[in-house]
Amino acid sequence: ENPYAGYLMAELKLGNMVTLIPGARYENTNYELQSWWLERRLDEALEIPGYQTEATRQNDLLLPMVHLKVKLLDWFHIQTSYTQTIFRPNYNWIVPFEYVDNALGPYQYEAGAPDLKVERWNNFDLMLAAHSNKLGLISLNGFYKTVTNKIWRRTWTRILTDDPIPPFA
């Protein structure tokens, strides 16, 4: 794994009422992955046949963000933001392994997914806040999120009559 990243952010004050904070993170990660294909069978006693597998992958990501704060009154302000965030797949999920258990039931099949994409989130936030010495702080917050490349892992246990390759591979 060879990661590289950088971040740039600015704070712009537009008068006494408006603060704008734009920024972006750039991230590049290159992977060289090695693992094994294994099959466990009853008819081969203690010997487990297998061979080495390899894969490469690269994540090249630009993650923008912007925050805006508008102070309408001394005691009332509005804040809004947009951010892009990510969820990286677990390292064990992207290793190019494959395991087939044809020995004793239940039969099993497991595999890594080197081409699994990074989960990307778009986040929109809005906050209205009022504060005073008598009331303290009262705020109303809301958010909206969307996701692309949602990572959803499932398992599959086959029975004797199933094809050895799962239908969703």
C-alpha cells in the first residue's frame, strides 16, 4: 500500500456577517495485493492444493468541502456545509483470495474483491442557532446524505446440488 494525500483549506471573512471556509483533500493510494486460491477436499487428505493470486488497485480521490456561516444578529446565526467523505473497504475484503471448502458440509465459498470501490458520501448540513445569557444555546440541525458505491457484503453457503461458483460472483 502506497498512500499519498494533501489538503488545502482557506477561511474567507466577508465583512462581519459571513465566513466562508472552502477546502479539498486529494488522496491517491496504490495497492499491490497477493494472496492464495485454496480448495479443501476430502479426497486429498492433508494436502491443500492452491496457487498464488495477485491484483493491483488504485484509488484516486478528490474530496471537496465548503462551510458557510452567516451571523444575522449578535444572538442568531445560520451554518451550512457540504462535504464529501469516504469509507475504505476493509483490507481483508480487497485481498485477491478465493477459498472453496468441498470437504464436510456445509460447503463454503469465500473470495476477496480487489476491484471493490471506495464508498463515497455526499453530506449536506444546516444549523440554525440562537444563544443568549438567559437562554443558553438553542439550535436546530438537519442533514441530508447520499452514498455511491455502497459496500454491501453477503455470505453464501451452498448445498451439494449448487454450482461451485456462486450466482453473484
